[in-house]
Amino acid sequence: MHETRPAQAADILVSGAQVISPGEEPVVIQKGDVAVSGSRIAYVGPSPAPEEFRRGARVLDGSGLVALPGFVNAHTHAAMTVFRGFADDMPLMEWLTQKIWPSEARLDGDAVYWGAMLACVEMIRAGVTTFADMYFFMDETAKAVERTGIRASLSRGLIGSAPGADGALAEGTELCEHWNGACGGRITTMLGPHAPYTCPQAFLEKVMEAAADLEVGMHIHLSETEGEVRECRGLHGGMSPIELMDSYGLFEFPVLAAHCVHASDRDIEILSAKGVGVAHNPGCNMKIASGIAPVPKMIRAGVKVGLGTDGAASNNNLDLLEEARIAAFLHKLASGDPTVLPAGEALYLATLGSARALGLDRDIGTLEAGKKADIILIDATGPHMYPHHDMVSQVVYSARSSDVRTVIIDGEILMEDGAILLVDEEEVVARAEERAQALVRA
Ligand SMILES: [Zn+2]
């Protein structure tokens, strides 16, 4: 990581932090500097950085802090924060049909905007610098992303079997036309066919046609529950949802697939061969008792696995650091093998793994010169962070998201020493609470 770009004065210099950048093995610099020029990282290496990266830079003292690439939440429904804690402890289908879908029918753009604002502020506080979202009224989520300064890959959720499916696809298309590459590239877009059981083949054909025209990928839920897989095999000549989507040609496009809990060995071969990104959501899968995704097997097979929180109604927070710890613990327990999913791999899943699953790894996921400056600083001075034997282990197994002190996204300082700078956090919380209460009262 002794990398430099052509000499250019830096705007921000994180000085004297312990720097950790994920990879096959995490790269650790005990005392390092990270220089930011414009929206990109200009230098990562030992401290002090060469003079040209220090000249004129705003210096952030990194002593006692760990610098990491921001976490990448590979699957969520940001505005669902308005449904947090309103319907817990229910089976997935009952939860969807009796609680979530009827309430979602009452959603409007205003509720989505403030729900997404709440989600963005919560994620920035937790060091999440990018999220992949699928929902409705996505213009409003895009406005929240624009306003808060976070990075996102947005898709309009499409239920092909519902009335108005073509209108939804038109909205999804407009979202891509209007927002793909917006905010200096901070916003990217996909199309969002919800799932095989809500999107018949004829509809998926239209989605694929639109994806080809727009040159975007797709974000979909696949094989989340056992029942879904059983029903699919019954209806489609024994094919699993993953085999079915492959037979339709969906995986000829870049695809981000949430869950893949009930993926067979054959499914894993397909996911690997077709380069499908998988968003593993262990907290949500545990809470809804959907099952345990075969993540260690997927990783061994070369599947591009990342980590997501799913929506706040089924997690119930958007804390990816917690998700990394849950992932490590869950797969150790499930396999009966404590060597499975070690700390470095969990950190990889939450950063570079997710960036790969989203197809954004050229720009984010590590701290390297040339990449986008999405950097978080974690306080390593709390009692639970000592002793300092192995900081990768401390971050994954012991740090709390509230230890995130400073967040830089796209070269912009969005949170500094615990203070959110660009938005009025009190207003966001109050407005989201008003909208959430109104939705439940209605
Ligand atoms: Zn989801």
C-alpha cells in the first residue's frame, strides 16, 4: 500500500492512524496517513506522507483511531426505517401480507423521503458509506442520498404480478435515466425485479430488455425461504429459483441477489460461473428464521459474497459492523468450526466483498490511492478496544458502530468526531417519527 498518484495538493490528510485495508489478507499499517484529493484517495502509506500530500491539507489527527474503508451495505430498503419495531416476531409471509404490504400501500413520497433520511443518518453514524436499495418512491430516496452525501445503488422494486407492473417498470426506467451517475457518480442505479415468485417470465423479459437498453444491472431477492424454493420447483419442472433465473437469461446481466439462503450445490455453481453478486443478510435471516445461507461454501466456490442488513423492519438496524460479527458467529456455530469466517474475512465481506457484489469494486471497498475517498475513523481508545493485540480482530469482534467517529464519503467530511455536519439530525428524527406514527395510525 505504498501507493501514490501524480503529485497534487491534498484537501484532507488523515494523519497517524492505524490503517486497515481489506483484501485476501487485510493490509495493516501501524501508523499511516491517508490523503484525499477531491473525491479520491491520493495517498495511503506510512506516516508521515510525502510533503506534497501534506501541503495545504486539512489535517485530521488520526492518533488513537483506526482508518478503514467505509462499510458497504449490500442489501436494504432504506425507507423501511418507518416500520422499525412495528411488526416483529412473525413468520415472513404473515409479516408481509398482514403487516408490511398493507402499510406500504399507504406510503407516500414524503414518508419515504424522511424514512430514507433517517436511514442515511443512521448508516453514516455506523460507518456505512454505500448502500444498495430496492423500494418505491425511489426519487425520494435518491433525494435523501443527494442531500446527506452518502453513496448508493438504487433500484425501484418491481412486483410483476401486481396491477400497475408496467407503470412500475416505467418508473424504474425513469429512475435509471434520471439518477444513474448523478451527484458526481455517488448515485448508481439498477432495475429491481422483487423476486421470482412475484415476477413472471413475461415480465422479467421486459425488465431484461430495459436493463439492456439502460446498461444497468438488476437487484433481486432469491431463495430466501424453503417454501419459496419448494413452490418454484413444483411450478417449474424441478428448477430452483436460481436455476429458473439462469434459464431465463437473467444472469447474462450484472445481478445483485439478496439472500440465496436455500442455495443448492448446483445453485452455487451457477452463481459462481455467472458472477452473480450475493448479499448475505444473516441478522434478517436469523430474525425471520429463514435459514442459514451456505456462505462459507459460496466463498470457497468463488461467489462474490457481500453483507447486507435488509430493511430495518426485519433486522432491526442498519449496522453493518454488527452484521459482520453476526455473520462470523453464525457460520462458526452452523459449521461447528470456529476457524470458519475469521475476522479478516468478515471485514472483507462488509467492505470489498460487498463492493464486488455491487459491481463497484473499481471505486470503493479498500483504502488505495485512486479509489473514491470513502473513509471511516474508528475510536480505538475505549476500554473494550484494549489491549491492542490485533486490530482487525478488535474491529470485528469488539468495536461498536458508535465507535465510528469520523466519516468521509466522496472526499467530503459528513461526520466529524461524532457530529453529523450536513443535515439537522434532530429534524430528521422528528420528521421520520411523525411519518411513522401516521402510517401506523391510518
Ligand atoms: Zn430485502
